[in-house]
Amino acid sequence: MKFKEILTMALTSVGANKLRSALTMLGITIGVFSVISVMTAIGAMQASIETGLTLFGSNIFQFAKYPVTVHSGGRDSKKYENRRDISYAEAQHYAELMEGYAIEVCLKVFDGDKQAVYNGVKTTPSLTIVGTNKSFLAANAYTLAYGRNLNDEDVALSRRVVVIGRAIEQRLFPHESPIGREFKLGGHKLTVIGVLAGRGTAFGMSQDDIAALPITRFFEDFGSANRTINVATQSSSQLDYGRTFDRGIGAMRIARGLRAEEENDFEIYTNDSLKGAFTSIAGVIRIGAFVISTIALLAAGIGIMNIMLVSVTERTKEIGVRKSIGARNRDIMRQFLTEAVFISEAGGICGILLGVLGGDLLALWLEVDLIFPFGWAIAGLLVCSAIGIGFGLYPAYRAASLDPIEALRFE
């Protein structure tokens, strides 16, 4: 028999039992959907990170109490919690030691869930407040839209001034310039001196709901107890980065009062380390999705085998008739294998389309670039073919092995 004839007969058989075939395909669809949707979303986010979505400016490294990722309740979480905070005095000492080596040293400490109020108009109660210095913009890839930046005098005199993000400006000052206006932030009066250019959102979170004030004013208004300072350092160029980085580690150790034999009691991270942390997390998620989808696909494969065995039993007389008029064993086997592969591939294609749609919808919500995971889609089709052949082989062999005389007697 020609393959075209075998394919036509297989499709006719599948079409004769639409509901049963659809339910069998559904198992394959769910398994493929689970892995493709996760891989699409992760691939979209990773592509955005690798093409310039960074938390820092260029040539930046940062010291902090905690690493990029800490698992709450994990084995090492207590280690980081018991570390000394990086104090303001230590951060200032570090900045003095780095004079002549770094063009920017940014001190920053954060607080969240604060609300700004101006003339009875309120922002959302989820603003991010950062106590910092003049280097915050360069160290965090922000630009000033208008007004002025914080300066050394603002920090030295603990002035009640603030640079606000675009979202705060649009909410509180939609019809006037905020420069020179006084409003309350977390219950404390501050005067606006500058407005940051919009940054949009990253991973579903706004980067414009931010207010930067002098770090000394931050401590006076919001307290300095139990706060750790992050210290970001920018080298003059990429060529000078290595020398600045090495000097920075030594300066931080001196500022922290560490002896030569003591290990670092602070974390160091850069844009590359953030990308690496995301890649490692994404790898774990990929493994989890792969395991779940493998279990689902094995269950679906068993379903295909079961349905094909039922189909062989139902069509025993048909097989006997076909054999009696000259159909060879391999023709019967190819027909049933084709049916199994078709059911598996149809379910796989539906799973791929739904998975890409689901993954890209998540990526769209997170406002990152959309992608189509060609590699995973091709891998999905190959796996579905393997499942169709692997789980359809025994039913096909059983159909091909039927004795034509006994098959014709079957009722």
C-alpha cells in the first residue's frame, strides 16, 4: 500500500471516533503546553535581560549584606541574617578609600510601602523611598528629566529635598511643575528639586514609583536602626574596571575591619551576576517544567496505547478482511502506527500553540519582548513522534499479528 492510502485510512479511523481521539490528544496537549509555556516565558525574560535590561549602570559593581537571591528559611539564610549591617560610617569610610579610583560611589538604603500626599491627592501606598547621594542616577541607570540632582551639600546638611520618579509627578502634579513644591512623603515634608525620566516597568513592577532623598535625611525621618547600606561603585571605563574592582574589595574589607585571614562578610554583585542568578533560577524552573511535562506525556502515551488496543479489538474483523484480500502485516502495522503518531502529533501541535500563546501573554504582562521558542517547538514535535511510535508499536504489532481466519470469525 502507498503511504498516502495508509494516511487516508488512518485519518478516517481517527475521525470516526472524534471524542475519543480528542480526549486522547488532550493528554499530549497538556504535557506539551506545560513545558512550552514555561520555556517561552523564561526565554522572553532572559532575552530581555541579555539585550540590556539591567538594574545598574555600566561598569558598576555593588557591595551588599545579602546575595542576589536568598531562600527564606534555607540553610544559609541565617548566615546572612546574622551578618553585621553595612553601616553609614563604614560606607563613608569606603568612599574615602576609593577617592581617585572610582568616578562614582553610590550609597543607598531602601524603604517601601510609603505614600505621598499633595493637596489632598495621594499616590499608591507602595512607593519606594531611597536614601542616597548624587551618584544614584549613574549607578542605577536613571536620567534626570528636569530640575537638579541631589548634591553633596544636600547630604551634608540633611536637607528636606527629594528627586521623584515620573509616576509620582504624573499623579500629584498633573497640571503644574513639581519643582519647588512641598509635599508629604511617609508623613514627612519634602521639597521637590528634580524629576527622573521615565523607566517604565520591569517584570511587572514600575520603576517610576520612586523617591530619592539625601541619605542623612532618610535616616532622620525613617530611622537608621537595623538598616544596611548598599554601596555601588562605578569605574572610569571598562578597561579600568578590573583594577577598580580589586581596589574596591580591599577598601570594603578595610572599612569593615576584617583581618587578613577572615573571609568577606559582604556580597559582591554586578549585572553579570544578576544575569547569572536569573539563569540559575530559570534552569531550576526549566527542570521542574520538564519533569512535570514528562510525567504528563508518559500518562498520555499510556492513554494512546490503551485507545489503540481498544481500536484493534473493535476493528479485528476489518483487519481480517483486509488481510484476506492481500494486505500485508507491515501494511496493517504502518496504518496503526500512523494513527498513533497522528493523535500524538495533533495533541503536540495544539500544546505548542497554546504554550506559546500562554508564555507570550505572561511575557506581555511583564512587558518584555515576545519570542517563539523554535528549538523547544521542534523538540516537542520530535518527542510527540517518539511517544506515538513508542506507545503505538505494541498495538500495531498486535493488529499485524492477528490470524486472518480467526479475525474474520470475530464478532
